[in-house]
Amino acid sequence: MADRPYLFLELTNSLCSTCLRKVEAKVVVQEGRVYLLKHCPEHSHEKVLVSTDADYYQFSRRVLKPGTMPRKFNTTIERGCPYDCGLCPDHEQHSCLAIIEITDHCNLTCPICYAESSPRRPSHRSLEQIAFMLDCVVRNEGRPDIVQISGGEPTIHPEFFAVLDLAKERPIKHLMVNTNGVRIAQEPSFARRLADYKANFEVYLQFDSLDAAPQRALRGADLVRVRKDALARLNEHGISTTLVVTLKKGLNDDQVGAIIDFAVEQPCVRGVTFQPIQAAGRLEGFDPARDRLTLAEVRARILEQSPLFQPADLVPVPCHPDCLAMAYALKLGGRLVPLTRLLDPSALLALQGNTILNEENPEIRRLVVELFSTAHSPDSSAWTLSQLLCCLPELAVPPALTYDKIFRVLIVQFLDPYNFDVRSVKKSCIHIVHPDGRIIPFDTYNLFYRDTAAARMPAEAPALVQVAGITSAARA
């Protein structure tokens, strides 16, 4: 009798990529790759690549940690995942990062845009509505780890700085602004005022390429000069910045190493986030069969193109290891030194816990202080500055080495109709705040819950549930 041509790992639920019906799926390994095998009664069989590295895929499952629960659940379990989002009690993870979209308006019409924003969508949310949405995050989280102000293009909201004031009035540990950088680049006074907020604050700057052609394909414009001018102002004012790179296979995935090298040279840049395109929203010129990248492929590109990192340096984030991988390093003398060279890798995994860390995180601060403290006793197991100098004698170590020398590389893969896995989406920790107060995983929000996506909800899914305990008039 013949064997199956694959190794069956487990059974899960996925979506038919054509009709978005929830369907059963096998997770299998074949020739070192991981696939979802699905069957839709209407659209037949589908085989979707989930990972190009079966060993890493299975390792990521071994580092999974118990989820951290939000303080409150907002919807009830009625139809099952992914139709009860809000968060429902069956979700396994709180909001490591909560996104609040303050406008649908944008000064660009990007060919690739999960929110389908553009100059033709002029609506801005009121300060009352935004305050309500911020309060919903605080209600669920107590002290939210990271809140990201997004859009559209948030910096063109007519009351943008009032929005930042609202966020700063609340017990948010770290505030981000997701921006294309146009206003920062073109208005010196805007950048100066932004610097007033820079404590526990970060700019999440779109930075898809060092060249014009990929930017035209993804953003509809040559933004090379805009990006560099924006970075010049952010460097001038010392505003912490992460470069976020939307990746499309065959377009800009050959530049990940060059972008990391460029980022290391920028004093304000704390790291780079690589995001393969999620098949949702506006997808001009995007063929999912040809252009999708898996997390493992992005990880491989980093390892191939950046001599700074080895496989042990780029590890899963335990809160959602299917979709998040991270490397931490130190900026020393214009070079990166991965922390995994100085620490037991298992300690770094334990440190990450259930949150996406940033340089303001007290655990990272504690680790760096301990790592470079010269006040340890002889019995201390922590590395001292003198020990580091022995190991890395060629580096000119700054005399005042502080936690702002931390540099991170993060891979964020979002689930879409092709790689959707109910088991995985339950661990999602990057969430969007719906205007009615629900806290919804980014993955499912863009598929079903965004105003431009609601019509895609399958016919067998009943009307959306009401939000439990939220009655504010601001929901309107």
C-alpha cells in the first residue's frame, strides 16, 4: 500500500479563499514545507503554502506560551470564530498592540492598502469618538502596552495633536503613529511639534524600499525623497522611529538586508518591521498565487541578505509565534550585535513573554542595565561591560551605553483567506478598535468587519452580534 505524499500534523478550520466560507483544513508537511489542504463544497480543493521551513514552523509551536487575557470580553460566543470578534471569551490573547484609526482620509492612493483609504474618502473621526475608542482599549487592558494611531493618514486629521493629547492623558505605556511621512518631511514646524510628545512615543514610518520603482508599485508615487527628508527631521529631533516595510515577492524582498543596513545608520531608528502583504483591501497588481510571502520566506531573506543575523538570532515571539518573529540586537559602533550572542536564547524568549517589546519596556531596560553594569558581584551571571569588551575588542563601545541602543527586527505576518487558521487567529495580539467599541483582531477585521469589507461576510454567518455592555452615544 502506498503512503501519503505528506505528513499529517493536525486538523484546523480555515476559509475558502473564494467565498470566505469556513472550511475544514489539514495542516501537512511535504518536502520540508507546510501546507493547508482545504475543501470547499462549492469551490473544491485548495492547497496553500503556509511555511517554507517546516523545522522552524514546528519549533515556533514549541515556544508558545499561555495567553494573557484582557480584563474584559465584549462579545458573546454565538457562531464561532471568526464571526464573534470583539473580543469574545474564546479568544486566547489580549491586545499587545491596539490600533485606532482616526480617519479614512489619505494624501496618497496606494495600490496596496488594507484600509482602502484615499483622498476620495474624506471622513475624519471626531475627538469624542476617538476618546471613546481610547477608553475602550483602557477598559480592556487597564494599562495598554502599545496603542497605534493610524488611518488613512492620521497626521492629516484636522485635530491630530489633540488626538495625541487624548492618548497621552490615558495610562498607555507606549504610543505610536503610523504614517507615510509626507507631512513630517514637508513641514518643519510639524516635526518640531511632534517632538513634544517623544517620551514613550514612536513613529511607525512606511519605508518600503530605497528605490523609486517599488514605491510606485506599492504607494503609487516616488517617495524616496519624502522618506529621507522625514528621517532627517526625525533624526534632528531624536524621535524614536520604526521603519515598516510592506513586502511583495519579486518586488522588494531583495532589499531587506539593505534596508536593515540603512536603518542601523539612522540615530532615531529603533528597528525595522517587515510585513508581507495581507490579501485584504485594495490589491492592485497583486496576485496571491504569485506575490504572497510567508513569514519563513521573509526570515530566510533576512538571513540570506544580512550577515548580522544567524538563524538562532531571529526567534518566534511566544504570544503568537505563527505570525511574529523577532531579533533583538545592540547598536554598537555603527554595527549590530544580536543579543542572542550575549544571552542564553531561551532567556530572550522568556523575556518576550506576551507582548511586542520596545526600547521603553522595563524588562528590556533591566536586561540592558544588568548586561552592561560594572557593579556586579563576582558571582553575578550577568555580562559586564568589561566582559563585552573582551568578547568584542574591535568595537568602540559608547561610554554611556543605554537601552536606547536596542535595535529590533520584527516580522509580522497577517492571516488572510489563503493562510487563515482558526487555531492561529485565536492567538492574534494585534487588534483594531471598531468604532462601536469592539476590539477585533487585525486579521479578521480586514476580512469581515471593516466598513468596506462587511459585504464579504459569508451568507451562513448571521447578523453581527451586539457589543456587550457598550452603550455610549459615541458609537454612532
